[in-house]
Amino acid sequence: MTKEVYGTHPAVPLSAAVRAGDFIFLSGQIPFGPDGDLVRGDIETQTRQVLDNIAAALALANASLADVIKTTIWLTDPADFGRFNAVYGAYFPERPPARSCVASQLMVDARVEIEAVAYKPLP
């Protein structure tokens, strides 16, 4: 099995996505905007940015949100769960992935972080 990496960054030792066979593993995504700055705002704004970042990382590996089979979510405030869940559900309206969600402090000043695993068979 070969390993392909996508979206490496020279300042940090990680890849946005790694394909191993038919599986694509995404690093935890936080609400960084296209300009590289942290997007401030409420949980809905940050969740949309994180899910857009996940979609962009998946696209690098020729996959999409429809290919996601598992997510792990960290919220800094459990009270945000309902509002987070409403946005999350809009991105996965049918056949949502399995998921775990915990409340935890994050390494940056964000409200949400999501990592994902996708299954997209190679042609």
C-alpha cells in the first residue's frame, strides 16, 4: 500500500490529508480562513469554516464530504453542541458519518476542531 500526502505546510509538521489505500485521514481542522487567519465568531461561523476546510482537504485527494465515514469533534463549550449540531447536520444531510464529540480545551483559541476519515476507493 502506498501513502500519499496532501496539503503539507512548511511551518508545521503535518499534512492536511493522508491517503493510505482506499482511506483518507484528515488532520484535525480548525477555523482557519483561506488567508490563514483564525476566523472569529460564534460556533455556527466556526463550524462552517471547519467543514469547508475539511471539504477542501478532501478535494486535494479527489474525495468529498459524501465519502466521510467517521469524524471526531472537539468543542470547547458543551453548551455549543446544539447549535454546532444544526450546522454539522446541514453538511451531512443523508447517511451521516459515525462520530464522537467531546468537550475539551483546544491548542488554539477556537471553539471547534474536527478530524475526519473518508473512504474513497482508488480507481
